[in-house]
Amino acid sequence: MRVDIVSIFPDYFAPLDLSLIGKARGTGLLDLSVHDLRTWTSDVHRTVDDTPYGGGPGMVMRPEPWAAALDAVASPAAQLIVPSPAGRPFTQADAHELAELPHLIFACGRYEGIDQRVLDEAAARMPVREVSLGDYVLFGGEVAVIVIMEAVTRLLPGVLGNADSLTEESHAAGLLEAPVYTKPASWRDRAVPEVLRSGDHGRIARWRRTESLLRTAARRPDMFAAYPPESLDKFDRAA
Ligand code: ADE
């Protein structure tokens, strides 16, 4: 997968050299480039923003540098991702869709955002997704891009050693994952649930399933309500 990230703070992306994303880059699974938007400015001050039409606080990112940047990194297969608190909520389903694509371009807005015409013009040439990480406001899109890149990269074939961890994890099946434990069996007078040490795989699976349902109902009533009732069996209902 090819990824181009455009930002006025390329240094934000140093963590993408680390851990499994760094490794995916090293092995060629991920071809990631970070670009400084100011490369595409033409004035001596390398200006990227200006005051908003219609008034109001803050500054808006000017269209010219963005258009030049997108022209430079675009490809026929590209999809543009723009993190924004005004976007649609980013979900695990989005991560799966993005992981299938050959080329992602991330545009990191700062200040009050990017001139809307940049996104409208880009949408005439390629799919554009404005996505929000949640109902809160960050300084800009940079951290959101790191989050999205983590969610997407771990879905690329060959990145995770054990692909089973993708099927069992929270959100994969519309439920939160059950709690997990490791050794020692007793720690500070707290025992690991007996069932997990029983070796009875049927009971363990049933326990995990019940914990998953109870956790989801308690922490994410929205997810629980959306869970298809036909996916519940008689043991689930009893729980
Ligand atoms: N940029 C600023 N706030 C954001 C958010 N909540 N999600 C994605 N991008 C953002």
C-alpha cells in the first residue's frame, strides 16, 4: 500500500518509523511518504493560511498550496482522507475498507480547516472521505492520521504475526472483547477466573462470549442495541 501524508508539521510523524508500522515500511508492505505542505507555497513567508470569508475566529488553509500538493502526490488509484471533527465517525469498518486500497493520501488540516473548494475539487478526481475520530476537537489532523494509520496497517496482510487476533478482537464482531489474564494465577490475592484455567475450551468460549455481551451492554449500550438479536443464542439470552 502506498500512503502520502501532507502536513505543515511533518515531524509529528516520527512515530511511524517505530514498532509494527516501521517494520511494515521496512519490509515494503507499506510505502509511506510524509510531505511538508509548505513545499508547495510560492511566497517568501511560505504562507498556508488566511482569514475566513464571512468573518469569525481563526484562520483557514488557503487552497493554492493544497491543490499543488494534491496534484503532486495524486495517482489514478488514490483516495483522499481528511481528518476533521466535522467528518463522519471513523470506524473499524472504515479501517477494513481503507486497508483494501492501493493508495491513500492524508491531508492534515490545521486552524479552522482547509478551504472547502480543495475538497470539492479533489472529489471530482478521486474519492474523498472526511473522518472524525470522536466528538472532541484536536489541534489538527496529524494525530488522527497516526491513529488511522495504526488501525489500517495492522489489517494489511502480513503485518500481524497471528491473524487470529484480528477475528477475536473488540469491534470485529460488533461486541467488545472479554477481559484477559496472564500468569501468575494469583496476584495480590486476585485469582484468574477458574474457568480460564480449566482447559475446557467449550466453557472458556462460553465464558468469553458472556463477558463480551455483559461488557458491551454496560459500556456501549449503542453497540449492544445495534447487535443483531438473531446472533444471540439461548445461553446468551440466559446471561
Ligand atoms: N481534527 C481535529 N479534531 C479532529 C477529530 N476529532 N477527528 C479527526 N480530526 C480532527
